[in-house]
Amino acid sequence: MADYIGAIDQGTTSTRFILFDRAAKIVSCAQEEHRQIYLKPGWVEHDPGEIWHRTENVIAQAMQNAGVAPSDVAAIGITNQRETTVAWDRKTGKPAHNAIVWQDTRVAADVAQFSAQGGKDRYRVTTGLPLATYFSGLKIRWLLDNIPELRARAEEGEILCGTIDSFLIWKLTGGASGGVHISDVTNASRTQLMSLASLQWDQTILKDFGIPAQVLPKIVSSSEAYGEATLESVRGIQIAGVLGDQQAALLGQACFKPGEAKNTYGTGCFMLMNVGQKPVASKCGLVTTVAYKFGKQSACYALEGSIAITGALVQWLRDNLGLITSSTEIETLARSVPDNGGVYFVPAFSGLYAPYWKENARGVIAGLTRYVDKGHIARAVLEATAFQVREVVEAMIEDSQTSVDVLRVDGGMVVNELLMQFQADLLARPVVRPKVAETTALGAAYAAGLAVGFFENTDELAANWAVDRRWEPNMDASSRERLYYFWKKAVTRSFDWSE
């Protein structure tokens, strides 16, 4: 009997392969970063070939480090950066262009065009999503319209398009020699091309966007056997679970009941609340998305608040300004001052996502005086994440009419004690970090494990969840609201900058 379950976690900045045991403990892990390609302001690309090679490497490394054979692994799940979009040749597997990353804003003119013809929410009833540069559908349209001969080749059936999960599964299961072209409901729900009601591609939107249906993957559940891996290091293992990264974290945090919510602090921040088997329409700037679907069971839905830039702002401070040499140094630098010195940093590098959805917003630093030093800038960078999360929490409570009594958190930034304490202070709610911090990969492992019987049911998964650290709020109400007032004031300064 196999003792392990594997998970590929293909994120915005790196790819990991993790082996878990039945108690959800990490047995082996390997990770490699890939390049961020910025050709123009607002453009963000990845090399799909580089991502695939990183994926091959980390799988082989983790298997070798653990001394594990393919027969020891029950199945592999995949989780991925969601809206990042790829087009590739069906016969050769060669990408037609770099992947267009979820943060990329090059389709802003298309967003404006479609919004002018029917409003920003013209597809929200069908898809749960406002028109925005964030989602995949218009990225596919851009590729078809801007890469020479790509549209003609797509219409002839020579080109496949999809999100990163589709590309990796196709490669893992044989590529040009029989690879399966699929995407699960969670990733498909982020394209703005899928109906939340039918869980199928919406033909009206495909026609509006000019996307031929034959380029798109078949939509499947998040937990079922899709095909066997042909990669040598994992040959014969079933690929049996797929979830977009934030939905995977929802599973990893064991949020299986309506009203349970988690927030992931990564490149961006993403808060999801399980709302059960009926989608809840947002009136407060959130999006409605599929949370997960296990096999033939009914889909579960979620409300989501997406924030574009959080951990990426720390990277920007490191890579673009050189104020720190590693991301971990920001906490020490921020602790060198007692407060933010009146400085507020609104990181609208790719516009603002929830709850504003303003593509033409741009980043601002407000409140600068001669008193301010790099410690205040560092503190403002960290606080920007917590302020944005509070805005999303307030919108989620309003939309769901459900109280968020405790915020479950995960992601790379939750090791930052200063940030987590400030988050609890700003929310006036406890913030809780689980013992297994790798909740995104764990969620993908859970989905794969459920599909092949490695895990019996969600009760078993919920029993694995345990608290590692809890932060209680200790800021007085007047200080909390004063800070938040000036944050909201700074946000308005970022509006309508790009024309």
C-alpha cells in the first residue's frame, strides 16, 4: 500500500513538489524559482517551458531526497497560480508565447471596451466575476489576436489554451503523445468563460470574446483520476486532484462548512469563505467562485476577495529599491521604528482588485515628511497588506451576512510576527496560523487523496487541522480607526492615475 501523497504547487514565483504522509506531515519538499519577465509597464510574463523544467526538477529532487519510488505514492494533486494563461502547440508542446500572468494589465483596453458595451458587471450573473484585467478569458483573446497566425492555427485545431494547471497536466500525462487537456472547475471559474450554474464553458461569452471552443480544456471536478503520469520519476502515478491555489488553501485549512474562511498571504492576498452549494452574489466588490467539487458530488462555492500586491510589495522593496537583501529582513527593518511615521503605501501596481476593481489606479506613497526613514517605509509596506485585508473582511461580512470570528491564515508572509499582530489589531479579531503552513499544497494533496481512497472523507482531513500560533488583538479602538481612516484616504489618492 502506498504511504504518501504528492502535490505540485506551481506558484507565481516558484514551483514546489511536496510529499505528505497520512497525517498531513511533510516528508520531502523541493522548490525552484522561475523568472518574472517585465517587458513593458503593466506587463508580467512567465516562460512556460521554464516552469515545466522547474516542475520536472522539483519532482525528481523530492522523490530522490525521500528515497521514494512511484509505487510508494498513491496519487499526485496539482495546485497553481490561477489566471495565468498559456497557449501551446498541440503537436509539439511548444508554447506559442510566454504565459500572461494574472497580474498583467495589457487587456485594460479590452476591459474598457466590453464594459462600455454593457457595464463592468455584464458577465457577473453568469460567471460571478466583474470585467477586469485579472481573469483569463481576455488574456486568451489577446494571444489569439496578437501572436501572428495564432488565431488561424487555433481555429484549425493546432493550438491549445488554458491556465497553468492545464499545461502541466497535458505535459505530465504524455504531452503530444496522448496528454489529456483538462481544467478543473476552480480554475475554469477564473477564466470568466465558465457558467457557475452549468459548470461548462458559456457559448455566448466565447462568441463575445472570439475564443474558439476547441482550444479550451474539458472541465472536470477537482478530485478524480485524470490520467497517469509519464514523467520517469513519477511514472504510473495517477494525477487525481486539481485546484487553483486559493481554493486549495481553503481545503488545506479544512474550511468545509459554510461560513468558514481563510486568508492566504502570498504574492497577493486572497480571502475565501465557503458559502455552500449555492453561489452567493456579491454587492460589495468581491467575486463569486467555485470552492471545490469532489467527483460527482455537487460543487461548493465561495466568496473571494482578491488583493493583487502584498508579498510582491516586499519583493519590490528588495529587488527594485534594494532596501533589504532578503524578504525576511523586512520585519527587522520595520521593527526599527515604533510606528509608520504617518506613511501609507498603496501598492496599486496592477490597479486595485477587491473591493474596488479599478484598473487605472496606480501605486502611491502618502504622508512623506523629512522625518521618514527606510524603517517607516518598511513598516508601511507590511501594514499595506493588513489594511487591504481588513477592507476585504468587511466586504465579506456584509455580503455573506456572516460574522468572521477568527481569521485562519497561511502563506509565506504568516511567519512575519509583526504583520500578524498588526493584522489582529486592525481586525479586532484573533488571527490563527495552523501547524501545517503549506496549506495550498496540502489542499491539492487532499483532493488527490480523496479521489483514490488515500483519505476516507473530509472529517479525516478536518481532524488533521491544528493551531500553531494565535494572535490576539491588543490595540485600542481609537488608534485602530485613526490608522484605517488615513489608509482609506491614501487609497483615494491612487484612483484614476492611469489614463
